Amino acid sequence: MSSVVNEPLDMVYLATATMDSHCVVTGWSDGAQRLLGYRPEEIVGRAVTELWAGETAAEAVGRCLAGRSKWSGRAGLCHRDGHRVEAEALAHRVVAVFDTDLRLVRANAEMEAAAAVTEDRMRGMRLVELLPHPESEKTEEGMRRALESGERQVLEVYVRVPGESREHAWTISLAPLKDRRGRVYGVCFAAYDTARRHQAQERLLLLNEAGKRIGSTLDLAHVTHELADVAVPRVADFVGVDLLTFLDQGEEPPSGRLSGPITMRRAAHRSVLPGTPEAVVGVGELDTHPESSPSGECLAEGRAILYQVSDELMVRWDALDPVRAARIREYGIRSELVVPMRTRGVTLGVVFFARHRTPVPFDEDDLLLAEEITARAAVCVDNARRYKRERMTARALQRNLLPRRLPDLAAMEVTSRYLPSETWAGVGGDWFDVIPLSGARAALVVGDTVGRGVEASATMGRLRSAIRTLADIDLPPGELLTHLAGLVTRLAAEDDPEPPGATGATCLYAVYDPVSRHCTLASAGHLPPVVVTPDGSADILDVPNGPPLGLGTLPFEAVETELSEGSVLALYTDGLVEGSDRAIDQGLEALCEALAQPGPSLDALGDTVLRTLLPARPDDDVALLLARARALGPDRVATWEIPPEPAVVPRIRREVTARLMDWGLEKLVFTTELVVSELVTNAIRYGRPPIRLRLIRDRTLLCEVSDFSSTAPHLRRARTFDEGGRGLFLVAQLAQRWGTRLEVHGKTIWAEQDLSDE
């Protein structure tokens, strides 16, 4: 008999001893000596029960000796020096004992079953004769080392024993046996089937790998392909991932129990066979599954199902899905797992696992493994779904907040480009705008908010609305950015009381006047614009750069430059010029080169810039605004310097009438005379010289009166007995639009009349 003892922290049996039928120790290994302190000459020949500290264990050993049963458990053993040793113990009939010639002396029932030979027939045979296999030769070499060194040997071998279908792992313990005088007289051979332990380790490694590989991105297709790559061939010979169609557009999942025919889209599949010929549908194609099909049952019941393919099952599947049944027969699929993909209470789809080349069918352990891998993938798929939904929401919000079409301006020809980021980081808050202003002027805006997603898009919308409101009251660029910076600071404090900077943006604001051809620009931390002259040279415009919005409310300095007619002004965001493969300086140089290339139109120039500077999938959002400057010549503008004397008003009216006649605007003479009289008279009475009157014939007829007083008039309704107060009210009734804009020196009151009927 043998008693095999190990310490609790060791996975391999360390101590081996043999006993005869009278419970007398006949062999003692070095491991037993290290564990309990007895040398072979001290213990061989003594009763083994002397080593057990407890009646229960001793009785179990006695029962084991009486038959072929075995006992295992935790036991207390007596050390030579008297202290108690706690260990895991196994007492059973001898596995096998070989003599010094490596010939079998004794064998137990397990050894008989493993070799499919009785003990009597095995006695005197070598292991290589019992199990002809290279691993047997390796084991005999270990026996020789144990005999020569007197030390225990442990081997890991892979062998198929009679009656099994495949090789699996065994742990072989080879312990030298010593008599009372310490001489080695044989080897105790103990083989332990570690296949399940090995499989458990493999499964743990696979789950660990799945956790690392699945979900490396937030791309839905990529996640499902990662799932298939992990599972083939280590779990299955074929894997197919089908997702419910609500995931296509990022919609909310269906509520309630799934029933009836279910339509899903094949998201990914993989096979050990080239070309995945087992697949019934291709990746991206739709497939409808009957309610009583494997996938229908799986989704309806909300649990994984293991199918061992049988003739009876094939008859049923022939009726349900003859195409899929034919594929099962053609490729010899013998076992299937159908696992629902669910997480956070949401059903996402189903995963098919099939074996046709692996000889061993799926078992319950495989089912648990497939469920665990699918569950981990489901979390990643749901994260991708949520990200996709947020991304689509952010894009929709941004589309609605950005200009749907650019205005038709007399001041300049404009075109724009906007490309949202195609990376996992999501949509940013880049924006642009073109705002018509009084006096035939136009404002150009480009900006970039901090952050990404819906929040960045919402912030962008608030800033764009605020800029339009401030532009409507004709604030100069520097002053407009100062007001906007204060607004961003307040919004950041309302949204998040943390230190400033969590909410912010950069912005470039430019105003172009086609009459003077002057362009005034101010920047809040934004990249400078590029000016392309009519001769084709492109240069970066030097604009004083203030802090980004939200990082202070200091006054922003503006710069004024003159643009030649036909010049192109390019405003853009950093996604156009900065990327993972280049610095901003390199991007700016490339932008200037692209803008300098001649093109048939402004639209063509925009396409050239994007094609030259951007990869197929931009790392960041990109906004580009191109504006070609126009000029309003003297034939469309008339100007008068007005002396501060009421007597000049009649003369001014006559000269205005003459100019309108020259322009062919006879129908507007009466109303224009009234508007001019009222505005000029008010300037003479309440303003400060110098006073100037300007008529601009654009798509509207614009009348402007400027003076050096900063006091702006207010529209009010005059009472019955008031002598004045009706002039501005009359102007508001006659004009299509009117307003006041404050300038560096004084103000300008303007009124527009429609020319659409002229």
C-alpha cells in the first residue's frame, strides 16, 4: 500500500511511502523524510498508524487496506521531533511499483484500467512494453534518474491511454523507495490525470486573453470580429455573431420578450476552413430566424443551449431551415452552442459556436466558457452601441446647429467644409458661420470647443447663438470676443463649479467691408487665417492672439488689414493642420501650399485643401471656411459730408433723388427722401460732427448716417400732443430693416429697403 502526502500549498504530491497488508512500512521516499524527519532505517518495518495523529485517519487507512477503496483528506501527522504536521493525504492501493530493472512489481486497479491489462499479466513488464509511446520512454528516463539520484522526479506527459479518444495531460510522480538500511530498491509510479486541471487553466488563459483582446475599440464591427478571432479555433471550429437590427442605427433596444421570426444581421464570423464556407449568410447580410429555430429558442428563453447533432434533430431542422441543415450535413457539424448576447438587461443578438473538425463534442464546461466569452463581448458591444448612439446624436445635433446653407453675399463669395472625426474619440465641437451685417458687410466665424460628443456640440450651439446675437448689435470683433469670453466663463461656472478651463473654446471672428475692402479680425486662442492674394501667393495673417474663451475676460486686440478684390481668406480649425503624423507648423506650410494651387472655383479649392491635407479617417473634426473678397465700386456707393446746419437738408434730398434716378430706382425716391431727411436731421440736431451720409446699392438699398456721438437713439411711440418722437418710428415703418452700430468713434444709424421689385 502507499500513502501519498502533500503540503497544502504544493500542487504536486511530495511524500510517498509504501506499506504491506499488515500496515507495516516497506518503503520510504526522500520526500517523506523531508516532511516528517524520519530516515528510512528509522521507519521501515514500523506500523504506519504510528505516524497518524488521530483515530479517524488510522481507521480510514485500515479500511483502505481491506479492499480496493481509497481515502483522501486532511490529516495530522506526527513529526519525528514530536510536533504535528497538517497535510493533505491520500491512502490507496499502490498505483504501480517498478523494481531497479524498471519492471513492474505491483499495480492497482487504476493502473490495470489505464493499461487495459491485469496486474498478473503486467508483472515483470516495462512501461514501454505496456504503453508503447515516446512519453513512456521519457518516463523510464525519469525512473532511472530517481533510482540514481535517490530523489523524486515529476513529469508532465501527454498520452492517450486505451479506451480514450485523445491525448491529454498526466502528472507523473516517480518516488524512489528505500528499505530499512536506506537502499533504493524500486520506484513508486503514480500517475494523476490532470486533464481537467489543464483544461481549466487553458480556459482561464483564454478568458484572460478575451478580456484583453475583445473591446480594444468602440467600433461595433471590430468588437464582434475580435470575439470570433478569440473563439476560433480554441473553442470552436466555426463562430458566427448575429446582432439585432436595432443596433444598425443606434436605436433603443426592443422592449419585452423576443418572439416570432427574428431578423438579425451577421456582424462577424470565422472558421478554421478558408473562406468560412459553413456560413449561410455573409457579413453584413440580414437573416430571418424562425421562432422555433435554435437562435429563436435561445433568444426567447434567454439562455444558452447545447445541441448534439442527431438524426432526430436534423429532421426537425430540415423543416425549419433546409439551407442551414444542408450546410450542417455538408461540413459534418456534430455539436453546436447557441448563446444569447445579453448585458445590462438588453438583448443584443446571438453567437453560434460549432465543431466539425474537432472530434470531441461540446460539453457543459464548454458551454460555460462560451457564455463567459460572450458575456464579456456583450459588454463591449453594448458600450459600442451606446457610443454609436451618442455619436449619432452628437452628429445630428451638430448638423442642426451648423449653417445648413451659406448666405448669398455681395461682400464675398463663400464656401465651407465640415468633416466630423471618424475615430473612436467622437465628434468634437468645431463650428463655422457666415453672418450678414449692415452696410453690406459680412462676418466670418470659426471656432473649436473643448471636449467631444453631445456636450461639445451643445456648447458649440450656445456659442454660435451668442455670437449671432452679439453680431446683430454690430459689436466690433475685439469687443464681441470680450463679451463672448464673459459668457463662456459664466456658462462654465453654471455647468461645473470646478476651476475654469473645463468648458472653453477658441474662436476667430472677422468682419469684411466691401466698400473700404478692410477686414478687421480678432482671435481668442485660435489659429491664424491664411490670405491668398489674386497673384496666388498664400501667407499667414498675423493676428494678435488672445486667451481662449473661458480663461479670462481681458480685452481682445483686433487687427485691420486691406484685402485686394479677389483675395481669398481661409479660416479653419486645428484638425485640418495638426495630426498624429505632423506638427502644426508642418500643417500650416502644407495648407499654404494647397491654397496657392490655382483652381477653377472656390469649391474646387476647398476640395483640393481637404484632399491634400487630410487622411481617409481624420483624427479630429475639421472645419474650413473660404471667402473670396468682392468690392463695391463708386458706381454703387454715394457719400456726402453733411455740415451741421439744418438748411442743407433740402439740398441733400435733391442730390439723393438724382442719384436714385441714375440708379434706376425711381420707385424708392419718396421713401428714401423721408428716411434721409429724418436721419440727417436727427444727426444735425442730436449728434456731433463730422456727419456723413452714405447710400449703398446692393441687393438692398442701404442708407447710413454717421456722426461722432456715441448716444444711440431709441424707438418709441409718440403721444398725441408730443411735438417730436415720430421720425424714427416712421423710418422703422418705411424700411425693411434698421439699426444702430457703435464704432470706435461715434455711431452709424442705417436703414435698408428691399430692391426685389426693382
